Amino acid sequence: MSIQNKITLLLATFVGITATANAVVNVNMEPVGTQYRDLAFEGRDGQKANERFAREMTQHMQQLTGDMLPPGAEITITFIEVDMAGNYEPQLDPEFNDVRIMTSIYAPYLEFSYIVSGEDGDVLKTGEAKLTDPAWMNNIRAPFHNSDQLFYEKELMTRWAKEEFRGGF
């Protein structure tokens, strides 16, 4: 077999693996327009913050669950409550109105329901989750250069998914 054929076979295998491993991820904020306990970016909350959270969490869960869920599966996650790590404290200094203060008393908290459906539409798994980590500043280490404003919330979701889906379906 020529080197070109080997490369073509390798690429075809890789593309086949990534194509079959992808699951569909839907993230909803429920009910629409809800003001969550603490869901804000740069000191701003509301609908735009909800949309950004849903978009970023969808992307994260799409990457994360690609190898965890059966091919063609669909997971729908509906967030009921969000309290991001840290807190805005503009009363400390008006110039800090867009700075999220990270201290141990402001642990991240996520509450959501989820449904995993197979390719044929049958429900494979359903449930609810309440995630938090009171020792988050010790247990979840963000890289020094990390600028992801949802780093801690994504880490909670990563831990949950690895635990929830490790046994398969």
C-alpha cells in the first residue's frame, strides 16, 4: 500500500470516528427570560447573558459529550438556576463594576434537568442535577492565563458528565 493510500485510509478512519461520535447538544434557559441568581458577564445580566451562557455551554458540552454518548444521541439540558463563581462588588470601587471578585464564599452553583435520547428518539436517560463545590477554589484550578469567564461552571459540568455517563447506556 502506498503512503498516499495509507494517509487516505487514516483520514477516512479519523473522519468516520469524529462523525459517528458527535451527539446533538441543546442547552435551554428555563423559563425563557428568567433572571438567575448570578448570571452576568462584565457586570451585565439579562437576556444577552442568558444567550451567551447557553451558547458557550452548548459548545462545551458538544465537545465533552462527543465520546461519551452513543452515536446520533441527543442531550437536552435545561438550566433552572445559575450562580456563577465569584461575584460583582461595584460598591468596593465604581471602577470594579465589571470585575468578578473570586473568593471562597461565592461558590458556583448550577441546577438543571436533562434528557438523553437515542438516534431513534427513545429516552435513554433523564434526571436532574444540582452542582456546586464549596471548596471550589482548592478543587478547581484555573490556569493563570485563562480568560474563560465560565471556566468554573464548565468544570462542574465536566465532572458531572464524566460521572453521569461513565457507565455508558
